[in-house]
Amino acid sequence: MSTRSVEALERALRDLGVRCSVEAFDALAVAVPEPGEQRLQDPDVRRRAIELARAHGFSHLAVELREPGHAPTDRAPLSRD
């Protein structure tokens, strides 16, 4: 795949069994697991998720860990400017 597709990567990760949403920051894909999702703790699943991100046009895949019961904030670890 030559173009980046957040939607296609999100579908592929869900097909892998990872319940998450995906956000993109240029070539970085960020997987945001749904509450209770733990499949990315498995090294083989993480490896496959990285392969999927690359296959969908991203250079890197990060996982955003949110504390249970805490809503996301607009405080971003990456500048959105």
C-alpha cells in the first residue's frame, strides 16, 4: 500500500483482534486501545501490529495508554502545531 489509511489500519488491527482506534500524526500511527484491551501486551501481536502499520503506509506505531476511568485530555505529548 502506498498511501496512509487510518481507517484501513484500524480495520486491520480489529481483524487481528485488537480493539482500538487509530490516530495519525504524519507517518506515525497511534493505536488507542479500548478500555480493558490487553492483546497488545503479547509480543507477537505487537510485532504483527507494527507490520500492519507499515503495510498501511506508516513508518511507526505507538500505543497510547490511558488510565481506566480517565477521559482523554487535549494535552498532547506531540505538538499538533
